Amino acid sequence: MTRFAQARLAALLLPSVLMTGALGSQYIGGLFPCEMCHWQRWPHEIAIAAALFAFPLGDKPAGRAALWLAILGILASGLIGVFHAGVEYKWWEGITRCSAPIAGGSADELMAQIMATPMIQCDVPQWTLFGISLAGYNALISTLGAIGILLMWKRKP
């Protein structure tokens, strides 16, 4: 198997496994995604589609471009995961209403803000293992995975 074929397969399997885990934790495990969790899923979906396109295109320019897009999608998901994990660990504030505090105002304004705020907060991890949240695991696996796939593809024989 060529380095391109190995990288292409890894670029399909990694986001597919992570998306399966995310959807399994949601639909089987009962963990509901917050807004930033959804943000992390979108680049994985793009990566899966790009990797699938890379298969019939082969090691031609279009196939290599599709593989680059898949790698960038995996990396983007990992970087969003870094941001989300930082919000969960209170390293910085989130930029979404699912982690922003409710501001003051009249009773009607407060009620409107409460009703518009999602039930799942982005700054509170629903699940952790060894102190690492799902966003943290996505950050680690996706970022390192994207780098690993790129090295697998571009390494000297």
C-alpha cells in the first residue's frame, strides 16, 4: 500500500471513528452536545467527505487536494476542541451564549435571555476521564491524528 493510500485510509477512519463516538455518546450514552460540540463535528464531516472523494480520484492532483482538505478538516476540529476544552477548564471565556453569563436587565429581558440560553452549557463538561473532557480528547486525537496522517503521507520511504 502506498503512503498516499495509507494516509487516505487514515484520513477516512479517524474522523469516522470520532464521529461514531460522538454520535454514540449522544444517542446511546445520553450526552447531549452543546453548540461548540457541534462546531467540532462539522470539520470531521467535511474530512470524511473529502477522504471519500480522494479514493476514486487516486494520487492525482485532485485526489491529493481532497486528502489535504481531509487533513485540514481533522486539524480544524482538533483546534476547535482546544478552544472548547479551554472554555471548559476556565482558561478563557467562551464566545457563545451557551457559556456567556446572563446579563442584568428587566425581568422580561432576563426571562428572554434564560429562555434563549441552551440547556447544555459549553463551559461545563458532561463527561471526563482522567480529568479530560470529550472536547479535550477530540483536541488531542484530532490534532495529533492530523499531524500523524500528514507525516505518514509525506515521510521519506
